[in-house]
Amino acid sequence: MKKGKLLLAFYLGLLHISLAQNMHQQILATINVKESAISVSDKVEVPAGLFDDKNTAFLYLNKNLKITNVDGGSIVAVETEKEDAIFKKYKLTLKKSSKGSFAISYSGSIKDDIKESAAEYARGFSETKGTISEQGIYLAGSTYWLPKFDKDVLSSFDLDVAIDKEWLIVSQGVRTKNEIQDGERKITYQSPEPMDEVYLIGAKWTEYSKQLDKVEVQAFLRTPDEELANKYLDVTSGYLKMYEALIGPYPYAKFALVENFWETGYGMPSFTLLGEKIIRFPWILYSSYPHELLHNYWGNGVFVDYSQGNWCEGITAYMADHLLQEQQGNGSTYRRTTLQKFTDYVNEENDMPINKFLNRNNSAEEAIGYGKVLMVNNMLRKDLGDETFLKAYQKFYKDNKFSKASFSDIRKSFEEVSGQNMTSFFDQWINRKGAPSLAIEKVESSKNGNEFQLTFTLNQMQKEDVFDVKIPVAVYLENAEEVRWENVVMDKRTQNYSFTYAQKPLKVAVDPEFNIMRRLDRLEVPSSLSQVFGGVKTTLIVPSSGDHTTAYKALADTWKATQEAQGKNALVVMDSELDKIPTGESVWILGFENKFYENDLQTTYTSAFDDKTNELISNLIQNGSLVYAIPNPENAAQSVGFVGAASDEAIAALTRKLPHYGKYGYLGFEGNEATNVLKGSLPALGSPLEVTINEGMVKAKIVPGNALYPMN
């Protein structure tokens, strides 16, 4: 133990020398859970430049915390502009003799209730800025439980916590002490790595751990479950191996799965905070969990310079969620869904450049900050190749670890590795909003001697200016075993292309693998719930008769508030008020009793299902819940969603659940808890970007490319 502390102290000293521009804090916190109270003493070593030439600086602290003492300086309160702000502003003046450090003590109660407003409902989880309660403790930068300066600065720290002996604490860094003394638990965390905020998370957990080479993997569960803990501990080894091969050494000495007391999916430096329901979904091990682990590289290893936009969510989604699907051969489907979300949720009113994205507050922001950034990274990879793509991000990680970085730093790494000037690419995709919409026309084939000439015209249909984009075009030739790929460069509104082949061209498909960032034509993709949720204007039609009218009205009112919180328009009407469903907007038809309900799944789409599925659908109509989305029969550019259930309880459950099932075209649920038993996508109507030219047998099939990291 002593040797470990000496090594850590030595490492801390080295970091202080090399990272002199950062703060260091020695924090002593005593927590009284029953009173929701905390007492803090914080000794702060400040870097040169944080204070002005008069030795003054502004800092912020939670308004419920009362300052009791300041050593090394004087502090006065400053009027806060926002009355509803969680913090209070202070002016701190250091004494000349302080030598760049001061100590501040304060105490008070912190209990910001967990809320789920309409906007937060759209995000998919509740939120609190910070709380100390019998359920658990959550203190973060948003809590302002530690002094926060108006100038952006990172901080290393030592954190000592005294709390009831039944409680455990998790924070960043290495836990160097966990003892019970005089009826209290004393815990120490040391983080020699600089952080952009300090977390203090607490609960009455059961702790599990496993050593993987230099990394300790931990699980903190609110309910003892060794089998569940071992699943997470075991799977972590493979993910660490994968990301160390892709990017570089894991940046921390630990990675902990921490069970939260409300539903979250947070990634913090060296740990992830997941809700009790989320961690028990088996698919989380292969989706959200690797995503949060990867955040220890992107966002929590290299921090985000938010002044130039949030780059980390998109690359994390690309190297985690997309990569795992790519390993299973589903990369193109994942990219299609990503583009579909952008097409469905982003419009002229809510679109913005990537460099304006900070956090996900609604589906449109997610489609830009996660989805569009993911697709920009995919285009970089396809243009430059896997090797260059990975080397660029390895360099970016190495050069910027434990510091704040921006898209400009990513561009710099790609330029240095590739030897290319990437200014125009990054300016177009990062600093400009929008995306191209493509159309193909005048597809013709002619024979000239022993050769065949293929000609076609591509158009960019969007209202915005033309994009400079490299478009993959698949050409299917007669008797060919493989698809012929042509990567065409398009930088005009309309461009003509011509190619010569020894075999007859049979079919042409523009970007069939969905490799470029673009808006999709509605006919390229099957109808989905996201198309209905994404409508700028929505009408929700409630049945005027039946046993569940009140429950459907409550669902409609909740979704209406969610839409309006995202700046959209929504109208709730009874079916008796309409003669026909609207055609120029998204529509929800609610209830089997609704006069506009038709059993479309077993009429128009019956051939899409086998006998067993058709039987299940019939049973769900009678005893369960059925949900689907189809094109509006009077306007294929709009979608109609249907929700029908057999009980008020199931309707209430679907109200919460369905916004998380946006990518699906049909869903079935059983019971009052609405347990999912059926999901999938209905057939697309046929892509207008795929054109058959000549009769003939098409033998070639598109083979998915290699994954960025192959599956073992």
C-alpha cells in the first residue's frame, strides 16, 4: 500500500510539472445522507493566468452552500443574472502571500429532485443537477458542489470522503483508501489526471472486481448479483483489447460499472453510470456498455472544447455502436437508420451546423451531433482508407490526451497523417448545416462495337447550396460475379457521367450501402415510427368511443407536449371531429376503436409475414398491443402511425416506451407492462436511386466490407 502511494505521488508530481496550466484540488467532504447535507473543505492550487493582474477571479458555487471560511484570500458575492440559476457568483481576491493557492470551506444541503419534463422525456431519461438522498448521491459539475471558475480550466484532485459506513463512493481516479473508522467510512480517490469536472457518486452498493492486466474492472450493484456482475467484468476484457488496438493504451487504472438510482446512460472518466433497468437488458452488454467504455477515450480521455462543438458523441457512436453492427454484417442497415433519423427529425427550423451541437436535448440534435458526425467519420474512412483513418485518430488521442480538443485538432491529425489539406472537407461538413439530397435520371446504355457505354445524370435536389461529395455508385454487369464500383465526384447541381464496360450494364444503384451523409428519399426506406415522431406538424387522433379513450387522450397529451418541447406543432383531436385523416403532416391513429383504424398489417402487408407471425398479430389485436407505421395512402411523403392496446396500463407503458423504438416499422407487445414480442420493418416501396437498365440475370451481390476491427 505504501509503495503504491509513493508511486502515485511521484506520478502526480510529474503531471503537475507537465500540466502546470491545470488546477489541483485537495477536497475533504463529509456527507450526512439523512439531512441531504455536505460539508466541504477545498484547498485549490491555481495555475498562472487564472487570476487577473489584480489577483482576482470570478467563481461559482451552488447557491445552497454557505461559505464559512476562506484562507489565502477574500471573497464577496456578486449578483447573479439568472434568478433560476443553481449557482451563486463570487469574486475571489487572492492575497499576494498566497503563492497561487487558497482554501475554501462551505456547507449546506443539496437535493435537486429528479425530473422528467417534456424536453427530457424526448431525450429518453430523467435528469437532476445533483442530489444527496437516501436513494443515492449524484454530485457533478452541473451541481456546482466545488468552486467553478469563469475561465475554463482542468483540475487534478485528491478526494477524501467521510460518510455512513454502509455507503460506498465512486469517483474518477484510483481509490487509495476504503476503511471504516469510528463508525464512519473513509474513502480516498486520487486523480493525477486533470479532469473537466469532479464526480462524487454514492449508494449502498455491493462491489465486485477483477484485474485485467493494468486495469481493474469493477461493478457496483445496488442489488447483489454476482452473475450479472461477472457478465460485465468478463465482457470488458474484449472491449479493452479492441480499443487499445484501435486507438492506444486505456487512459485510466480502472473501469467501473456503477448502477444508478434512476435511469441514465452516462459515461464518466473511468466509470459508467447506468440505470437499474438498463444494466439488466442483455443487449446493453453489446451496445450502450461498449459505447460508455469508449467514452473514456473520446470525451473523458480527450476532453471536448465545447466552444467549437461536441465532436466526441459521433466518433464514439461510430467506433462502438456502428462497429459492433458492422462486425455482424449490418453496417449498411445501421447507417441507413442513422440517415433516416436525420431525414425524419431535422428540418429547416431545427437544423444547425455540427459545430453548434453541444448536447443531446431532442431527437433532432441527436441526429446531428451523433448521426451526422458518425457519417462524416464514415466518409473520412472511406475516402482515406482504414489504415489512415485509424492512424489519424491514434495521433489525435496521443497528442490531446487529458486536454481539451476540437474538430480543428481532429482535422490537424488527419492532415498530418494523410498529407492532404482537409480544410474544405471539414469546413463543409462541420461549419455548414444541411446535407445533399440525390436523384438519378437519364440512365442509358448503348453498344459501341464490343463495348457498352453507360451514361447517367445525378442531381442535388436540396434547397441549400451544392455539396462537394464523392458518391459510390454500384454498377451491375451482365454475367459479372462482382459489383463494379464507381466513385464519382459531384460538386455541381447537375452532373453527367459516362463509363465504358466490356459487359452490358443491367442495373445502377447510387450509394446503396448508405456510405455518404445525405437526406434519404422517403421511398428508399421503409416506414418507421421515427418518421411519425419526426414530423414538424403532427395530428394525434383519439377515439371518441370505447373503453380506453381517457388513456389514449393521456398518451396524446404527453406526446403533444414532447413535440412542442422540441419546437414542433401538435394537435390532439377526436376521430369524430374529422372526415378523413390529414395528408400533409404526420398522423397518429390511436385505438382499435378509432374509426380510422384499418388492419393494414394483415391486408396491405400480409405477404410480408409468415403464418406464425400473422397468427401472433391476430392474437395481439385481441389481447395485447399492436403498433405500426405506414405511408399515408394519400401522400407517401408523410407517414401514419397506429397504436392499439387492450388495457389502460399497456397504453401508459407504451406512452413511455415507444419513443425508444423509432427505427421499427411494426411492433407487438403483451400484457399490461407492454413486453415486446414482435418488432421489425415493413418492406420499402422501392428506391428511386436504383435503376434497372436492361433485361438480364443479375448475379452479383454487394458484399459488406471488412469491419474496422474484425470480430474474433
